[in-house]
Amino acid sequence: MLKILFLIIGAVTPCLLFAQNDSSSAKFRPIDTVEKKDLIDIARSIVKVRSRPTNTDEKKKIYFSIFPVSSTAATDRKMLITSTTAGFYLGSRKSTYLSSVTFAPYLNLKGRYGLPVHSSIWLKDNSFNIQGDTRVMKYPQYTWGLGGGQPADNKFLINYVYVRFYQSVLKRITSYFYAGLGYNLDYYIDIESDNGSQMDLGQFTKYKFGTKAEQNSFSSGPSLNLLYDTRNNSINPLPGWYGNLIYRYNAEAFGSDDTWQSIYLDLRKYVSLSQSGPKNMLAFWTYYWTALSSGSPYLNLPSIGMDPYQRSGRGIEQNRYRGESLFYFETEYRRDITANGLFGFVAFANINSASEANSRRFKYWNPAYGAGLRIKFNKKSDTNLGIDYGRSKDYSAIMVNLGEAF
């Protein structure tokens, strides 16, 4: 397993070194002198409220974006969702990245709920980055077993209460590069079939870890985190690089049911296609996620749409593909429609492959594609309202989010 770890670190190091030398990608920002507009400006003009000042040195440092949206759960029951994003600065904008906290609770009034909070806090002068991911939720989800070639109708509906607590603190080592430690806890409570089937999850998946009927699955342990980030705004990234490596170690000494390890490697690149005027850019995202040892609970195995931000696989149903290893790649074209940035659009395509059961072989590749509309919700934090339509072979969906997919 150490060979795999060294191989991954060796693969990512040249990318990070290249990014460090390519300082222009971090410093370059397209010049645009047109006054920006957002939905708050439109609302103010309707109710005849004085326009907001545009002084970049203004005292206000917290910008909220709140929007109610609706979606559909795995049981086709309507879900009510309210998404709130707060962007703020804990230091000078010239030397400190924009911090963000996202809270998107949902409820379907029939016992399904979720209370997820995700945060990325940048201390003054980017001296530290504090990341958090806390969730309490109960909702049914389909699973198709292991591998990428399972038929669409061969699915199994399970239900459980899920508690997640991830926290990490990273210290700046050099410009844009951070290292630190974290703690990760996953608690799946009362895992059971939710469709009246006499078969349990273990019988369906033929996987023995974390699949016993009406029992719990608990994982706990530290993580090693490496981060390279030249983006000054993670809500709406401008040209730059992003790289994140997370090594997770779960052991019985920390309360885990089993001892297991995993690696998550995430790389992103943002390229501007013009030096001035409205946004016109390409974005690339790839990640490799793998269990390094046996014993990983089934629900902790790499799965599409279950990455740390739960944004991968647009156009593919969440959990559709799961394996001991997962590879993912996505590219997106982003462009403003109006010069003032109020409206824009995106076009995207992605592909993934989950390793086959009892092997690390990638046999099936599963593509998806789509397009979306962007509406500037808050120009101060550069937060967009995104409305995307994604499609794959057996599935399609409309997704509404505050902020970009990646």
C-alpha cells in the first residue's frame, strides 16, 4: 500500500511544481471595467432602494446568498431545500482568500431530512486554512453494488441515519502550499432495506464490511491533508490551480469497527480564454479516490456523487457507481452572456469509472453531459445561482445550486 501512496504523491508533485512556477495563473485576473449587476441590484431597483457602493475597500466583509430550491429524493417525494452561502474576509482582500460557509438543510415532511454545513475558513494573510464538513441526515438512497457495469434496474433501496464530522487545520508552508492534520468520523445508524425486501445489503452486494442488517457502521480516525490553492475565491474560481491530497487512517483504537485506509486526490485547473471583458474560461477537474486496504465499510467506499463536496457526476444518479477505486474527470466551459455579468452559461461533460468487485480493474466508463444557466446572485462574493441540466444513459436531472460545481 505504501507503493500506491508514493506513486500518487509522485504523480501529483510535478503538477504542483508546475503550478508554482506558473505564477501568472495565480496573479492574472481578466480586466473588466463594466459595472457589475446581480439579483440584489435588480431587487433594489424594483423597490427603489439606493444602490450599493462599489468601493473595493468598503468595511462590510460578510456577504450572504440565500435561495430556496426544491429537488426530488430517491423515493420521488418532493424535498424542500434552502441553500445559504456566506462569503467573508478575515483579513485584507489583497492577502487573504474569501472564506465560505454553506448551509443547505432539506426536509420532505415525511421523516427525511438533512442538516449539512460545509466551511472553508482562511485566516488573516492566508496563514491557516480550517476546513469543516458536518452533516446529520436521514434519507433513502439507492445502491447498485460494486463495479461500473450494473444494470440500471438492478438497484437496492436502503435507509439510515448518517452523522459526519470532518475537521482539519492546515498551515501555510510556502506560497499557496499547505499541510495539516484532520479528524474524520462517519456514523451510519440502523442500516436497513427501505423497500420491503427480505434481502439485506450484504446479500445484495456480496460485500461483508458495514452491510449487516439493522446494525451500525462506525469509522473514526486522523487524516493527513496537503493543499495547493491559487484561487482567491472558491465560490466562483478564477484562473488558477487547486490540488488536494487526503490520506485517511481509521483504526479500532479510535473506535472504528474495522481498521482501513483511503486516499483522495483532487486536481483542478482554471484557464481564462481572454485577457479582458466578460468571463470566458475553461475549467478542468479530476480526482482519484481509492481504499488502500480491506475492511472499508460499504458506505465509505468511493462512489460517484459522494466526493467531499458532493458535486461530481452531474447527470448521473448519486451512488450509481461504487467500487474500491473510482476515477473521475470533468471539463466545463464558462461564459458570461451579458457584459455586466448578470447572466452567463456553462456547458459540461464528465466521465467516471468504478473498479470491478474484488479487483482494481477499470472496465466500464460512464459519461454524462449537460448545460446550465448562471445568474449573478451576489456580485460582492461573486456567487452565482446555477441551474444545470445533466444527462447520462439511464438518468437525467435538473440541479439548482449556489456557487459553481467546482
